Amino acid sequence: MVNKLIFDLGASWGEGWRLEEDKISTVRTLLDPKAHKLIFQKEKRRGKVVTLVGAFSLSDEEAQKALSTLKKSLACGGAYKEGWMEFQGDISPKVRVQLEKMGFGFKNPK
């Protein structure tokens, strides 16, 4: 004879609960470069330093164009993910100078 244990914890689906299938989308308002208040963060990935700059409120095309310009002028690799630009290495002073030339604002003054 096999004994089955049945546990019924929490609310059941019949009590008005439903599964949300719609993904929540984050709505970003697009800002002028001067209206941005960017900050810097540093992370270590695989033992190497990565400089993060953000959060940008640009369209994806504008962000990719700005990233491409920055990578060429700084001679480093980078990526744009979820409103943040990632650059290889500890190059925050150089990135700040280039972004200020492009007209972006920062949260912390020099």
C-alpha cells in the first residue's frame, strides 16, 4: 500500500488568482544629453575591471551611435546594456571628458 502525502499551501488558482503572462516593460523617457545625470560604477568581471556609466535615457540607435564614437576615441571595447554603457578597464576620467564633450551631464561635479 502506497501512502500519498498531499500538501495544499497558499492560495489556489480558483480564488481569483491568475498567472500574469504579459511581460512588464520599462518605459524610458528620452532625454536631451544635457538633462542626463550620469554616474560611474566599477565592477570586476573575471578578475578585470569594467567601468559602467549610466543610466542613459536615449533611444537604442542614439546610444549605439554614442557608444561607437566613445569606443573609437578611447580605443577600448564596450557594450550598451539596459541603459548602461560598459567599458573595458578603469577609464572613468577619460570617459567623463569624452561624454562632457558630447554634452552629457553628471550627477557628481568634478
